[in-house]
Amino acid sequence: MPTFGSAFCVNFVANTDADLAHAFIRETNDYRAARNAGATNADALKHLGGDRAFTFMQALCESKTRVQAGFVALDPHNGQIKAWVGSRDLTQDSFDHVQQARRQPGSTFKPFVYGAAFERGAQPADTFIDQAVEIPIRGDEIWRPTDNYPPTGKPVSLRNGIAYSKTASPRN
């Protein structure tokens, strides 16, 4: 069910950040289907992001701005479960983020890394190169954290780095 928040998101994104709107659209199955059917990038973006596609954009914004998380609280003395919250509303999202999610917590740590950069004087508009990261951990071992998409080699602002959950930006 569309909400005031999703309508606000559509208007905000459409009127302030076309790159963000286009990035959201490019992540959808509808965009991939349009491209696979022969539509150009510009035509697919125009069709899916146009005025007649408000319902599509509203659903897209709602999916992008709806927080997805799980929470479990344990008694540290005996391990008893005190609280278990698998999703915001199991009628809308039957995925239990506590029991079913199999993700590493890496991205949940990124706000702290970005926060440390801001604490040291970095500004949201400061840019860094989106590049692969290699961190020596012990001996000859190297940890190579990855994002959902490969590094672009292009500058990215801290603002966009946190928005797009970039691994490389804040470490420089």
C-alpha cells in the first residue's frame, strides 16, 4: 500500500537527483526486462521513470526506503532469548531477518567507518576513488572486501559512498 513517504520519495528523487533515480531503476527486474527486450538505456529509463510510471516509481521508492533488519536480544548470563524481531511486519514481509538472513555484518559497520572519516574532518562532498581494497591481516593473508558491484575506478563522494554502501571510499 503506497504511503505518504513513498509519494514524497518519488517527488524528491525525481526533482533532486536523477542519477539516484536512474540507479534505483537500473536495479529492477523491469529495467532488465526492458533492456533484454531491446530497449536502449535511455528509453528504458524514460519509460519506467516517466509520469505514467508513477506507481512503478512509488513502489520502487517504497522498497528502497523501507528498512529491513532483524534484531535478537539475548540474556548474557544464560543465553535466553529476550527479544526476537524478524521483520517490521510479517504480513508484508515473511522473511525472518534473524533466522533466515545469511549476511556478513560488514555493511552494518560502514556507517561507523564513514562517521570516523567525518569526525576527522572529512566532508560529505569529499571524493575518493572507488577502487578495490586490500587489507593485510596476518602473515601473507590479505582480506579483499567486495561490494555488490565491482569498483568503477571513478571518484565518488562520501555522501554517495554511504548511500551506495561503497567499501573503498572511506578508507583512503
